[in-house]
Amino acid sequence: MSKLLRHVALVPDDNIGHQLKASDVTRVAAALQKQATRDFGPIWGVTATVDGFASLDDVPLGYWPIIVGQENQGGGGVHLDDNNQPYSLVDLTPDWTVTASHECLEMLADPFGNRLVAGDSPNPKKPGRVEFLVEVCDPTEDPTFGYTVNGVRVSDFYFPNYFDPAQQGKSQTKAQYDFMGHLTAPRQVLAAGYLSWRDASGEWYQEQYFGSKPKFVSMGKLDKRHGSIRAWVDSTTLAMRQAALKKRAAYGPQVLVRLPGEHADDNNLATEASRIRADALRSQIRSLRTRSRAK
């Protein structure tokens, strides 16, 4: 049986004018497509297309849009429209490509923001079985944990076995819990990240790593006015997430972000290789046109 193909659109908002070039939209959409197809899809069992469009007016029906602009979202967020279809808002910040990747992967894993997975509580003071909200990028959401695809910075993400029971004993085979290998144990949360779950009573909790060390906090009961669990969780943690990421961020003014420690020379060589190939192809096309006219 073939898998249901999911379609995602990357599109600039009308409120940013020409701040985001069409070439940047196309380039980032291609990177997100490759990440979704090569890295994420085989692990999470989803198939998807990611295409760039110049305007919301151009986005066909059946696509879930990621809208980049002045959205006042801080870290971005996935929402449901009036027909309960997902869309995402991403702020045009220096690291917007990481946020777009983050929101794209979370839409693909859980389009409607309500997917729960049962597991053991991370809080030793409140043990027992709980249900975790599936947010594949949140425990490693700091852009420094990400990686580059086609020279574009994208988000790290965890694997389904992130919710497995903790391994016991040295004889156990070491598992991989996220794409980049930053996580070393199930349900681990890294700096600037968080993990959300509810207990049997319906109360929600988080492990937050927004300060110098992780801590457990109660979020209370779900506020259903937000439309989905994920939208509510994102809204309640927005200010803290912004502050935590701001402390760790070290970005330059570029839109397609390159983080400290990445190989600028390698990226420049890749860009140069693309330019050389493009020039060679243009030259060949001109020759074909010249020969065609000479006949």
C-alpha cells in the first residue's frame, strides 16, 4: 500500500515586501525537501513534497503552508486554520531556515498537534506512565544542534525510539535518539529545549532547560481555546524559549545562517561549484541556439 503524500509550501508573507528573495525561498524549499525525503521520511515513515511559492495566492489547495514574515511568533509555531488544516508561521530572523525546518518536520510528524505517545515519566518525584506530546524538534531545538543541507541550516530532530524505556547495563547496544547524535538517552532534553507530557489526571508538565540546568514545571490543565495541544504548549513557553535561545544565539546578519565553527570555505566551494556548472550550462545553451539559428 502506498503512503499518503503530504505537501508543504514555503511562502513569504505579504508583510515583508521584498525582504525575502525568491531565490532564497527556492533554495530553502529544496533543502527542506531533501531533509524530508532523505533524512526524516525513512525514519518517521512519511513521504512529502516541499515547494517554494512567491505568494499565498500561488499555493495550490492541499498544501500546508509555512509562512515566513513578521509574525511575532518568536520561535515560530504550527496552527490550525478554520477548517482544521495545519499551517505554520515563522519569523524572518537570521535563523529562520532552522525554524522553517523545525516547523516543517513537526507538521509532517504530527500535522494536527495532538499526537501523544505513552512512556515513563522523566520526573523521579512523579513516577508513573504518562503521555508525551510528539514535538520532534523541541528537545534539541537550539540551532547549534542542527546541520546543513545544500548549505542551508536545518533543525535536528529526534527518532521514534526517543520514547523508549531507558537502557540498562553496559551490554546494551547503544541506540541513536536524534539525527545528529546529540541525545544520549531517551527523553533527554538539551539546553534551550523542552519536553511536554500529561499525567493520568490530565495535568500537563514540562522538563525545561531554559536556564543553567533542566527543571520540571507544572503547566496545569489544557486550554482548549488554542485549537491544538501543540499550539497551547508553544504559547505558554514562548517568552522563556525566546530568552533561552537569545542567550545562546550568535548569528550574523545573513539570512541563510552559517553558525560559528561551520566550514565557510566548504560552503563557498559548493557555491562556486554551482556557479561554474551554471556558467557551463548557459554557454552550452547559447551554442545550441547559435547552431539552431545558423541552420
